[in-house]
Amino acid sequence: MATPARPGADGAGPRMSEASAAPRVSAASAGLRTAERLRAVVLGPRGGGTTRRRASDAFRFGFAAAGVAASIPVIRANSAVELGIVHFLHPPPTAIRWLVTAGFWLGSAGVIACLAAVALLVPRLAAVRRIAVAAATTWIACVLLGAVLGPAAGRPATGALAGVDTSYPVTQLAVTIAVAVTARPYLSRPFHRLVSVLVATAAIAAVVDGSALPVNAVSSLVLGWGIAALLHLAAGSPLGLPSAPEVATGIADLHVDVEDIARAPHQAWGVERFIGHDCDGNRIELSVYGRDAADARVLAKLWRFCFYRDSGPTLILDRIQQVEHEAYLTFMAARAGVLVPEVLAVGRFGPSKDAAIVSRLPGGPALGEADPAAIPDGTLDELMRTVLRLRRAGIAHGTLGSETIVLSADGACVRDFRCASSSLRRREYV
């Protein structure tokens, strides 16, 4: 009598189990990618929870303080221009009054409620705590400012403003913009733009509905914006850049293979640098341009404009154009005979579509990390020849120094053309 075959007796059982497990693993992986893409619709990269204080926040706070101080005399002047704007916009036609009211509440209380709900998706409730502190601080500042300046900030009473709320600050607008700016580092760029449009709609609707005067509304927005910048300066704000695991997961979008990706020890403002290696062991550098890249460009250009004869490279605010600019100047330097890293890929990657440039670096230490006794005597001459080649090609590197020069076996390699310019004039230097 034949004995019934036991499952797995001939090895068929385990093979069937592995075959059935493969679709489940694939489905789980696909579900995870879908969840990440859905998360990227409203939230930016996690970034590993790293925060940083930025000089741009100090600039914003100073600008906001000056703006609020300058608005007080304008409020007390009761200018004819402001009165003309009020009479032109207020009151709205009866048929659309409900729409104006809806726009005001949607762009103020609606934005606060929406951002509070989205903040619950951030791990460890970090965003919820920051939003709560920003809202409370702004409300207290509005109460104190109203007590010091009076309910109308010294604006003289006039019959021309009958039926219009002349109170200052407009607390609802100030708290809304403070919450929106505080939540900004956690949001994706499209969702942040939507929030900005809604807040602007609320400010316009407040003027049209008579809930605020134009200068009062603008000054209240600047007040909340400045308080959020002060909180970012005091406690730091998220980088808005992907962490090393997120980069390792999404870098396949650029069709390059990089292993053991880790955050580089030396960082530059506005750019997150990562290091790794390829399958042959060559060192790979990844520069990911984040939301601060534009701030860094603007402030650097403003600094050079104030203190140097030349204001530096052309101002580029789009991140993908910035990585393309860096790649282009790297190629131009190589064409001029300068030893530079090999550019492997440039483009967007990951669910948040961050911009990155991937380069293969030659082996060797940076000039600042090299042992002075081990540096050959001819290195200085080689560096001078490199500078002259860049000059003949009309390229100003912008940050040539101990961190951007790599001493490789093939010679001195110049890296990081992020701040470079190809519009060199004869009086400028590399």
C-alpha cells in the first residue's frame, strides 16, 4: 500500500511556503512605499529629528521687529491711502458676504486646526509642542502689545471707519501665521504653499469684512512671523532634509549604487552632505539641497553686496537649478584641466523629490586634515597652477580652502562648486 506523501517530505512544502511568502513581502514593500508617498503629500522628510539654529531666523526676527515698530506711526497717522483702501473693499456685496466670512475663518481657525491635526503625524509630538508654544507666545505678545499701545494702538477715532474693527494687533491673524511658520519645517512644499495662500486669503478677507484695517492686518502678520522666527532661533528648527536611511532608500531614483551612506562630519548651511562608497570601494559624496539652500544664497549674496565689490554668483532660488549649476561649474573646471570629482548623477529623488548631486571623490585627505609633514613640496605650486587654470577659464570658486581641496594620488582635487561663478571679471579672484 502506498504511503501518502507528507508535506515537505520531498522539499515541496518549504518551496511552496517561500513562493507564497514572496508576494506577501512584495505587497508589504509596495504598501510601505505607498504610505511614504502619501505622507510626502503633507509632510517633509523626517530628517532623523535633527534641529539647527539658523542665521536667517535672526534676520527674520530683526526684520519683523523693525516692521512692527515702523507700522505704529503709520497706524496713528490714519493715512488717506489706507482709508481709501478700506472704503474700496468694505463692505462687501451682500451676496458674497458669506464667502468672505468663510475665507476668513478657513484661513485662520481652519488652518490652525488642520496644522494641529497634521502635526499629530510627526513622531514624539514634536510639532504639536512647538505649535502650542508658538500659539501661546503669540497670544501673550498680542495681549501685552495691546495693553501697552491701547486697543487701537493710538489710532485717532474717525467717523470714516464706522463699522470697522480698529483694534490692534489682530490676534487671530498673528496666531495663525505664527502656527503656520512654526509648522513649515515639517510640511511638504506643496502643502506649505497651500497654507500660505489660505493665510493670505484670511488677511484679505479680514480687511474686506471690516474685521481689520490693512496696516493692522499686515503688521499682525509680521508680528506672528517674527515670533515664530524667534522661537526657531531659540530652540532650533528641523532641517527639512532626509536622514541617511531615507537617502539610502531613495537614492535608487538617480540610478546610482551607493553603500553605507552616512552623514558627513562637516556640513554647509542649506546643504546636507552624506558620504558612502560604491561597489569598488571608491568614496561617494552626496549633496542634498534643502529648503535652506535659497536662504543661504540670499544672505550670502546680501553679505557680499554690502561688504565686497562683487555680490557673488547669480542668485538661484530653485533647488534643482542649484544642483545643475554646481554640476555645470564642475564640468567646466574639468574642461579647463582642473582635477575635480566625477559627477555621477544630478536630479530629484525620494518621495519629497529633494535635489541632489552625487559625485565620486578621489582617495586622499582634505588639505585641512592632511599631515603637514606628509604634504609634498610641489603641492603649493600645483595649487597655484590650479587657481590659474580656473582664472583663465573665467571661474571663481567662491569657497576655495582647506575643506574644498583634496590631496589625492593624482594631484590636488578641487570639490564643492556650489558657490562658484562663471562670470569672473579680471579684478576678481578665485
